[in-house]
Amino acid sequence: MMTLHGFAASNYYNLVKHVLLYKELPFKEHLLYAGSEALLTISPAGKVPVITTAEGLELSESSVICDFIEETYPTAPLYPENAGERAVVRQIMKMAELYFELPSRRLIPYALSGTEVPESVKTEVRQVLTRGITGLSRLCQFSPWVAGEQFTMADIYLYYVNTIVNAFGSSQLEWDVLAEVPRMKTWNDAMSQSAIAQKVEADRQANMPEFMQKVKAQIQAANAG
């Protein structure tokens, strides 16, 4: 049985968890927070999530983990059979990460510490998000799924990217970023209604108080230093 290491407040942890649940694979969860010594022993960069396979192989980086799961357990496929269509799915995933998720992450320290985001940072983040809006508007079909008629890894990936965009990008910039991409909000709402997404969200909500307590302790320690 696989073990999923990390914490439910992490969108990347939840992305992998959604894939495992979608494929109905047995796994157990092991609570580990970023920065812990225990995590460093299994994750080269000390990042979550990490999986330990049934054979004892330890893998980190969510995209690597998802591809491993897909290749090892091809039942309920999350990529199209056609190589070109698979490439489009991966292109959407990469664009969502580079131009939606990563710029929004720049705003997290300000949101968690309750400090104002400098205008220079806001401008830079808006510029990158605008590039993402343009690219995803051209690539995403939402008919009904991100890449067309088949539910793919891009649906799961983009959905959990959007949790960061909504929580930090949109809130800190006072900008409804998802509404800028045609049909994205309707698709995102539909994704949130799935039984898997609701379970993952319930677990995230349950983990948030402990996670925020750890974050506040880290901020206080940094300020004291």
C-alpha cells in the first residue's frame, strides 16, 4: 500500500490525494509538515507531498508523483491515448503552474502575516497572471472538461492550482482572476461539487487550525530573531 506524506492544507498534497481517490487506489496518510527533519529524510528538497510506494520507493514533486501513479496504475486513465492530446493536457498543467499558481504564491507571506503587499509586487504578479489568463483562455475548452470531452489530469491539476489563485491572488489583488477565463468559474464550481473534491476539502478544513498555528509560530519566531 502507498503512503502519502504531507498535510491537507497543501494544495499539491490534495492534488495527489485527489488522483489516488479518483483511481480508487488504497493508500494511507502520514502527517508531515514542511521543514521537519522527518520530511527531509524522504524528500530531497524538504517539500510536500511525498509518496512511499508499496515497494519502498520515495518520490516527491506532485507532477512526478502523478505521472508515476498514471503509468503504474493505468486503470481510470487521466491522459488521452493520443500523444498530441496528452501533450496539450500537460501544456495546460504547466501553464497553470507557471502563470497562475506560482505568481499567486508570491502573495502568501503577506496574506499570512497580515502585511500590505507592495505595489511593485502586485504589478509583477498581475502581469504574470495576465499571461496565464491569455494562455489558458486559448487552451482550455471546458466542454465540459478542461481539455474537452475527457476528464484528465489537467482538471485535477488546474482545480487545485485555482485554490491558491482564489485564496491569495484574487483576495490580495481584489481581482476575480478565474472570471477572466471564459467558462472557468462554471467548471471550477462543478469540480468543487464532486464527492472526491468535497472529501478533500473537508480534510483540508480539519487540518487548517493546526497548520495556521504552526505558521503563526514560525512568523513569531522569525520576528523574534
